[in-house]
Amino acid sequence: MSIDVATIVELRKKTGAGFADCKEALENTNSDLEEAVVFLRKKGLLDIKERSTKSVLEGTVGHYIHTGGKIGVLIEVLCETDFVSKSPDFQSFARDLAIHVAAIDPKWLQKEDVPEDVLAKEREIALAGVDKNKPPQILEKIANGRLLKFFKETCLLEQAFVKNPDITIQDLLGALASKVGERIVVKRFVRFAIG
């Protein structure tokens, strides 16, 4: 099956993935752009899992100071090689994350970082006003659903990207990792605000 170059270019613009990866995705999805995006996202996440044992000793500290100097962010983003850490894509990613943190103000990096006492309190809040006579599995589903919403609001990697709400920060990270062929790790961040 011959893939139109214009379609490949369109997919590249949409995802930031490499030319060969876009061509492969379109071949595997009969040139369906939406399915190709899903294919690339899955591939990126699989690639990340395969690279999870590689050490990340290079990287950068992304930074952003909001106009007026009232909000500032530092974020540590790591990768495997110095070459990738100095690439425009990697530097842009780190800056975009800093801008996102300034705008959205996540409390934790990932859901595993949320303290147990906070989770217990959120679970209690999630079940407030719910009929306690419902079956335990229903109550559990309600609590888990509301906790997922809480994670999406407070955990950086779970949040919708401020510049493109159709993707999460984890998706953005996966796309970059797939593009550069290295493991990318967001290590930590700090947000300063006056007042």
C-alpha cells in the first residue's frame, strides 16, 4: 500500500514523530490519521517500557519566569545522552513543561507521589453524599473514578497539556522519547509564586 507523503507530513506535524514512524503507523492503520496517532502513542509507551532499565544521567533544568516575575518554575528533565539533552526538541520540551507547571500548578509529579493521608481524605470526600447501602464494588468504582479525576487535576504527568489539552504530559513525554529514541524522565519540579 502506497502512503501519500502529504499524509505522512500531516501526521508528523500532529505528533512530532519521525518520518519512518509516521509511515509505519499509517501503513498499519490503512492511512487513518486518528488511528495512526493512537498507534504512535502506543508504540511510544512500549518503547519507554523497553528502555526503562537504561540510566538517565544527562538532561537539563527547564525554567520559566512568567511576565512580571510573579511566578517562576524550575523543572529537572533527564535523558540518556548529552546529544539529546542539547537538542532543540528536548530543550523545547523542558521549557513547555515549565510553562505548564507555571500555568496549571500541579502538586505532585505522578500519582504514586500523592501521600497516603491525602489519598484517604480524597477517598472520603469522593464517597461523601453517596448512598452507603450500595454494593461495595460500586462504592469502590465511584471512589476510583473520582480519584482519577483528582490525579488528572493535581499530578503533572496525568494532566492535560496546557498547549494541547487533547494530550497528557505523559503522552507528550512518550512522543518525545519515541522521536529521540531515548528514555526521558521528569525528575522533579518546583514552582515559586509571589503572594
